[in-house]
Amino acid sequence: MKAEIIAVGSELLTPDSSDTNSLYLTRQLNETGCEVHLKTIVGDDQKEIEGILRQALERSDLILFSGGLGPTMDDRTRVAVAAALGRPLAPDPKILENLRRKFASRGFRMSPNNEQQAEVIRGAEILDNRLGTAPGMWIEEGNRYIVLLPGPPRELKSILEDHVLPRIRKLTRDKHLETRSFYITGMTESELDSQLAPIYSAYPRIATTILAGTRHISVRLYRWTQEGSNSDDLDELAARIQDKIGLAIFSTKDESMEEVVGRMLQESKNTIAVAESCTAGMLGMHITRVPGSSEYFMGGIQCYSDTAKIELCGVPADLILAHGAVSAEVAEALARGVREALHASIGLSITGIAGPGGGSKEKPVGLVYIGISDGMHTESRHRIMPGDRESVRERSTYLALSWLRRFLMRDDP
Amino acid sequence: MKAEIIAVGSELLTPDSSDTNSLYLTRQLNETGCEVHLKTIVGDDQKEIEGILRQALERSDLILFSGGLGPTMDDRTRVAVAAALGRPLAPDPKILENLRRKFASRGFRMSPNNEQQAEVIRGAEILDNRLGTAPGMWIEEGNRYIVLLPGPPRELKSILEDHVLPRIRKLTRDKHLETRSFYITGMTESELDSQLAPIYSAYPRIATTILAGTRHISVRLYRWTQEGSNSDDLDELAARIQDKIGLAIFSTKDESMEEVVGRMLQESKNTIAVAESCTAGMLGMHITRVPGSSEYFMGGIQCYSDTAKIELCGVPADLILAHGAVSAEVAEALARGVREALHASIGLSITGIAGPGGGSKEKPVGLVYIGISDGMHTESRHRIMPGDRESVRERSTYLALSWLRRFLMRDDP
């Protein structure tokens, strides 16, 4: 069943406010087997709301409105939906009575503008709102279903769960969304797509999305499944992707790189210390986002100045003079030095030029060296990171975590 | 000018993801005098995108697309817009050459699917993307304007600011939104509102919003102004707010606390070092987000373990035994110690219980001590922060910066 969500409210079109109801609605709809293919956010404008509903009726089976059912002059959803459907609105005496009772029980007298909340579109089923005043509505229009929900999240949720989901489940009964996910580092979005497109394009029933972030790339496979049908093709495609890009996949659940690396450190009984020059703490901050990371994170040194590199991380001053602070030699010395200073089994270092200033022809902005040392082996790598200062620092942090993961994999039996 | 925003991407229709670009776009558009009257979120589906654009052309003067310009098979915005406008798409040799150069400079070979990023809609002006690969486009269609922007926020922002806003300003010229902003720390949202409401409610023509974030509270005043009209009442309200809450305002521009504090450190010729226990690098990371921060940030120690506190920050082991690592005494010793270890004029420390584990009745999760020392004076404060692990760490970081600001203000003549 194809669903769309229409959020009504001029406040949702300001720079400071966003429609969060639709995330909750989407989750609930997906679980009942409805796919949300469109979301619209429209102001408190009757003509605009009418226009959107007319278009929605041509493209969606199920149309959910949130908001615009309150008592004030700018609550226009009821009037607009009635107009678009060409149905009259009339006050419902039972709702009116209910409203009066709710106000009285809280010691208020109901003001006349509250009466519009008792207006019902002809043919609509009324959905009782036990947490507020404006009831919801369920309307059948030909083979389309239109649902009106109030905007306050608690009221919207209670009406959806009490009255709307049971009705939708009856309509969709045995259909739901199956997904598989892969989280990938160490390759670009287009490299990845050129490797995967020949594979996933052979499965037209499965929707594949590739999304690149600063931290990693995620690949998601989606397919609607009917009760009783099997998910063999989804498992088959997932296995072929796993075969193709194996090592680059660091997780198949919604799990961060720092969680994956944390688990590997713990399982291999390693501890880690970090020396951070251009990132100045970002790597340590990420590692310790994981609760319990004190079991393997010993600490670090934010060696922003040369003095800190020399005095706290034990980098020989000569080495900095000879090669510069941004060099393979210094990255390796930092990894060795911080490992010892913090009594860790592994030292991990980042030194680079985050920009915007400080670059040269030989050492451009974005050049970053990452060093790693376990006492036996010390090595380093470098990359030129694209983007602005913050992006260079984020990418460096994630690359360091990604190489730490590879380093720990080698120890695997 | 009536604007609408169309965000493209199937991932934006999942329960876990929302379109945040449109908030930024709305703010920028409002400031140039455009009203955003509708937002749509549509999946990577060519026919759907075409349909939405056709409707948009009937109702809006300016139509902004974000997303769907990347190199993968599911990036459909270019193709859909070309189809809806009935204009051909053709590769632009200059963009193609640029793309090849960008890839080469990072040591990658460009894969063929990247070539679709060089395809241009006939008649479009190309908007250079200096932070990524997919360029934007500016298209005039009758008296409508269509803008294509890439989805990654940094790229979208740079293209909007470099190329789109100047074009829109030419079109809207004599109507614009005037704003005044205040960024505030050290009081709660309701405290603030109870002080300000009696003031701003006397100015009904000015819209006032108060928005509380983890970092600070912002107060914004908005008013539409025609060329030639004056902004006396806006200035008057701004002055009354300034009088009322003076010291709590750390900035009146869109400037971060770390920029404000950085400027104060530089002006007072101070340098700073940080000792971070529960934040493990977050404070240093924030301070160094400001380009040029190496002039006053000497570095720091991520003293996650007691050993690091003792050996690297010079905290007496007895002090930790007597008072615990999360205590006023240890916070002060950390501030003193890190100041000396990194040869800074000021030491700033954070030690706390970020949770979810580790709390007790006397020292609950969320308890955080912040220490500060300039060699002459050392002091500390504590707070119990609400929220989850990440929220406790962020609030602690911002509180440390906020107290550093107050500390530096005392030195002011």
C-alpha cells in the first residue's frame, strides 16, 4: 500500500522547526506494510491544503494528515479536506457534549472557537482522542483512505495506535518490509557503486540505496514481502555483496565504527592510546562515545604544538626539524610515544594539515598521516582529504578508526 | 517571492532520517525575502520527481531541489528535471575535465558512472561545487527559477552562498527579512522566557522565537521590511533585551562559543591547555574548530584513566583516593597540572560521570566538575547534567567554554 504524509502547520515551515511526527508515522506504517513514498509540509492555508490533497488522491492509497485540527482560526485541515472531497462539514452533538465535559472536568468553560473541533466531515468515522480535544477522522474515498490526526505528538500517537493501525493492518494484513544493511569504509561512493551495480541491478524487485556520509557509506536493500513468501533473493543478493566487497564492510547492523573497533579491542584484550595533532581530541571523543570504553581506552595526548609532541609524546625534536610535524616519521614516533606514555598495547596517531591555512605545494591542506604501533610493529599511511577544515578532521578520525580495525583483523587467527 | 523546497532521496523517507537541509535553506531564503510555502520529500523515483516539479511550477516562483545529483544509478534529479522541462541533457566537457582533475589530485581514477555528474540540462547555468564533484544548476523557465543543489550539507551550503543567494538577492531586491539574534548561556529556556515575554509581547509586528539547544539558547527577532522603511522598533526591542539579560548573551551574530572564547584568549594574550576525563577530547576538538586556534591552544591530555591523571597531569594519587576522580579537588588539580604540563597561561579541566553506568547515590550519573586555573587562582564548579551519555558530554564541554568566557571577562579592564 502506497502511503503519503501531509504535515500541516505554518510553524513547520520556519527555519527552527521540523516535522518529527512523520518519522514516527513512517516507522509505524512500514511495520504494517505501507511504504511512505512522499511527504509534504504545508502551511495553514486552506487552498494549498486542498491542492495537495487533490494530487495525493491521484498517487497514494493512504493519505495521513497531521496537524491543523485545533480550535484556532489558523487550523484549516478539516475545512480544506471537506472542500477537496466536496463533502459538507457538520457539528457532531456527541463530540460537542464530550468537549464540554472535558473542559468542565478541568474547571474551564469552553470558549466558542472550540466548537469547530466538533465539526465532522460527512461519512467520516470519528477517532476518539483520549489525550486531547480534537478527535481524528478516518475517511474512505473510493479506493483511497484519508486519515486526519492532531499535531501534538502524544495525541497523534494514541489515536494512531488505538484506531488507525488496527484498520490499516486489516487492509494490508500480510505484507511487510524486509531490509539488509551494509556499512562500508575505505572506498569512494562511485567505486562502490561501480562494483555493486552489476550485482544489484539483476534483482529488480529489491530496492538498493547507496548513501555516502563523512564517516562511512551505507548500502541498504529493501523488499516488500508477502506472508508466506520467502526472502531467498534478498539473502542471495546480500551474500553476493558480502562476497564482492567483503573486508570493506565493517558492519551489517546499524552499528558505528567505534562500536565495532571497541568490541575488537576488548575481544583481543588490547588497550589503546591516541596522539592527536590536527584532530585535537576528536578521535578520543569518538572512541569514548561507546559506554564501557574505559576498559580499553587509556587516554591520549592532544599534541597540538610541537612542544607537546616533544615533551609529552617523546618525539625527538630533530625528527620534527628534519621531516616536519606532518610526516610519516613523526606520525610513527607519536604512535610509539603515546603508547608508552599511557601504558597502552596500541598507540594510534593523527597529524595533518586541516586548513584553511598552513598548506604548501609539497604538503597541501588535507594531507594527513596516521600512525599505528603495537610495540612490535609501527607503520603509517597518508591521504589527502577533500573538503573544509571540519571535514578533513572528521575524515581523518574515521580513517584512523578504519585502519585500526584492519590492524586488529590481522591479529585474528 | 514564493519558494518551495524539494528534497530528493529515498533515505529521507525512512523512519531514521529527516531532511535537515531544508531548515538551513529556509533560513537563508527568508533572509533574502523569499517565503517558503511548501516542502516536499520524494524518493529516488524519476516519475515522482517529474510530477512534483510540474506541480511546483504552477504554484511557486522559486523551486529548490536538494539531493539526487550524485554518481549512482539512484541519483535521478537531473534526468527528472530535464524530462519535466522537456529539455535535453548533455555532458559538459569542461565539467568532465574538472571531475577528472579532482579525482586525479586525490590519487583516484574516475570510474565511468561519475560521468553522469557532468551532464547539464540545456540552458542551465552551472554552479561550481568547490567542495565536491556534482555541480549545481540554475535554470530559468518562463518566470520561474529552478535550482539544483547536491545533498551533502557542506556542498549545498557552499553552492547556495557562492552562487544562488546573490542571484536571488538581485530578484528580490527591495523586500527582506530583518533579524536580530542573541545567543545565550547560563539560564534555562523558561527562566529566559519569563524575563523576556513581558518585553517582546509589546512588539506585535516583530516575531520572537526562543530555541533551546544543547549548546546554548538562541533568541531571534524577525520582521519583514520594505526598502525605505526603518527598523527603529527592531533596534529598540533588541536594546531592551540586551539591557535585561546583558551578561548571559555571549554573541549577537551567528558565532559559536568557541569563536567568542578564541577571540577573547587572543585579545588577552592568554593560551590554554585542557585536561579531559569524561569528554576525552571533545573540548579540545571544539576549541580547535576555529582556524588559527594554534595561536592560543597549546594542547591537552585526555586523562581517561586515573594513571593518566596522576602521571601526565600531576594529580597526587592520594587526592584521587581521598575524594574520587570526580571531585572539586581533582578538577582543580587537573587544571593546575595540565596548565603546567603544556606551558599554557590557563588550564581548563572536565571530570565527570557521563553514564550510563558508574553513578552512585552521592555521585549520580551526570555529575560533572569543571576546574580552571591561571596560576594565581584556581577554582571549580559542578553541575548535574540531564540527558544521555553524549548529551552530558556536550553540555559539560559547553559549560566549560561558558565558564572560561566568564573567567576571561573578569580580566577585562
